[in-house]
Amino acid sequence: MKNKFLKEVYPGIFSIKEKGVIGIFKPPVNIYVITGKNGLVFDAGYGDRGSVRRFSKAYKEIIGICKERGVENNIDRILLSHAHADHFSGLKKLRSKWGFRILVTGEMNRIIKSSRDYRDSYEMNNRRKKIPPAGVLFYLFKTFLQELEFTVYALSWGLSFVPDPDIIIEQDSKIDINGREWYLFNSPGHSSDHIILYDKNNGILFSGDNVMKSINVWLGPPKSDLEQYEASLIKMMNLNNLKIILPAHGGPVTRTYERLNEIIEWRKKRTDDVLSLLIKSKPDGFSLREIIDRLYPSDNRFKKNFAEGWIELTLQKLEREKIIFHNGDKYFYQTR
């Protein structure tokens, strides 16, 4: 293949890699094209001009490959895995350019309708709360910075919202792709609206952000949940004949069950790490920032900020289980 961003990851299934910039600020993301007489595109990637142009160039090459092979190829649908900006931003432009009908669940639809709905889903509307007069100037300055940050983010990612998707699908349902039944499963954890797509006959799973080959998915409030994430991983572990996992970031996973078990065990280890710190902190307890600094003593501030989400979720989980409690900004082990 001429295009370095294009790869056939399974016979008739192609991955188009949209290159990100500055690492985690805009990570590379995969869009999958299932070719055939009734094919499908899975996820839409970024919506900026460069990303849409790279997709279109690769997609034209896919069309050419199918013609050379004498394979019938008709794709008029694009399915979203979840409503995060690196997955849905390209939907509107790809529909306009290629005529793809947009398939989303009801929950995704509520999130990606508009900028306000999207930002509200992240609880970014705190500015609506009543602000004491003494804090007005600080509040206005903070709001200005938030608006500036969102504007830069929206422009660099090509954020584009979809008030009018073509088809609303159920989270747990079946979909016909090339005459075979594929299964859609609700798989919350990374986000509340996440789905996975599974072909049980061939053992192919499109995992979205839930499973990646060598890195662990970002988890953090308000949309992530550790118990739900573990349940989704176990659901995938219980799938029969799982041969290949195609993630939204990184390469294919062929050690399917081993990789799922690694992630489950890693999450358990990190929970134990947080709990051990709090047991050792008796009777003084630790704040969230102190826990982060002790778990990542030699890492830079950026990595610590990135890790803050999963640590906060872990503390919430342990508190719900009445293993720890908090008082002020300190967390304490619940002496039994």
C-alpha cells in the first residue's frame, strides 16, 4: 500500500490512522473501514481539514484496492463507538463528503448535538453557579481562560457537532454487515455511552478505547466508572472465539484474553496501591495531591495531572465500599 497511514488489519478490514500532534494532547486515532457489499466505517476521528483530507486519500485507495480485487464494495454507514471528540468530530464532514449515514445511540446523540450539550456532559457549566461578589473578578478571569482553552481545543481537533444523526440505534442490538450479524454491546467504564462491535463468527472485536495493545485507557470523572469498566472487560473476556481486538488507538491485539486479563489485574493492582498508601498514612491521612505525588514521585506535572482521574475514581470507589472516608481534603483508611 502506498499510504503509510493505511493498513489492512484483517482481510477486507482497513485501518486509517489519523496522525495526532504533541502526543497525548491530540493522540493518533484509528478509523476502521469494513469493506463489502454492505460495509461500515467505525468511528470518525478528528474533524480538522488535515485529518479529513488524510482519511479521504486513504479511503480512495481502499476503493481502488477493492476494484483491483474484483470485490463489491458499498459503504454508506458510519458507526460511533463513543462521544469523545477524537471519535465523533469527523462525522459531519465525512457524511458531507462521502454520503455516510451517521449511526449513534440515544445517549451519544444527546451529547454531540451541540457545543453546550457536549460541554455540559463534562460538567463544564459550573459558571452557571452563583458566585459570591468577592470572587467575581477571579471567576471572570477563570471563565475567560476556560473559553480560550476550549476554543483552541475545538479548532485543533476540528470539533464539529451533529444535531441530526441519520439513525438512532440501541446500545445492545445487532447490525447487518455484509450479510453477517454483528453484535453491539453497551460497554461503559471509559465513558457512559461506550459501545463495542463484535463479529462472533470470525472473532473480531472493535473495542474503541476500552482495550489497547500496550497502554491503558484514560479514566476519570465525570464520565468514567471503575466498576463499570471492570464489568465491560469481563463481558469481553466471556466472549467466545475472540481472535483479534481492533482498538481506537495503537495496533491490533492478538493476545486477546491475555491482554484483557492484564488490564483487569493492572486495575486491581492500582486500587491496592492507593489503599496501601492510605493504610500507611494512618492516622493523618493523605490529600489527593499527596497520593498522586507518592504514586508518581519522579514524574513530571503533566503525567501527574493525567493520572489524577483514575486516582480520584479509585478513591470514590473505596469510599462507596466504606473502606476509606474523607474529611475536608484528606482521605483516611476506615479502621475496622
